[in-house]
Amino acid sequence: DIVVGDTSQGGGVLLVDGYEEVVGNYEAPEQIFRWTASSSGPVELALIDPEPTLVNHDVFVLDEGNGLCLAGDFVAWDFHTAAFEATAGTTYLLIVDGYASDAGAFAAQLDCSP
């Protein structure tokens, strides 16, 4: 699946401003997508044609677990592509977050057979 979004101009939310596992400031708005794995296996969340010199977005995957968006529910992270092993029936929060105060448009793809 491909999603298009924008973390600026009211398109994002400010729920997470840092992640224990990743050094850096993520005080910019983020967009959060909820996805429940229908089967177990490798999954990849990737930005499509990222331009970090224009808008520096990173991608994060959190386990929804207790229903709250907590940075402690960390599963995976990367600058442009976060790969992880999904567990069937588990709901994940797929996050596109701007580094520091970066915000803007993006396109991302979830690949369930990378």
C-alpha cells in the first residue's frame, strides 16, 4: 500500500518528540498510520523518493500494544526504510516523523513481501 501525507499545516500531530532508541530531536509533527498484520513475516515501511535536504523525515514502527502511542513500544526505525518482522494479529503504528522542526509532504509504502 502507498500513502501520501503532509506533516505540516495541520496535517500532523505532536504526540512523540523523542524515541529512547534513537538519538535526536523529533519535535516536528508526525503522521501516524495504524496497521494490523494479517500474517507473520518480514515487512518494510519506506519513504518513496525521499528528499532529506528539503524535508528530513524518518520512519518509525511502534507496537500499539496497550493502545497508547509510546516511544517505549519501539519496533524499528531508519532514515528512509524501516524493516521488521511482523507478528500476525499485532497492530503496529507506522510513523513518519520530521527531524527537529522539519515538516512537509511525503509518500510512503508498506511492503509485506520485501
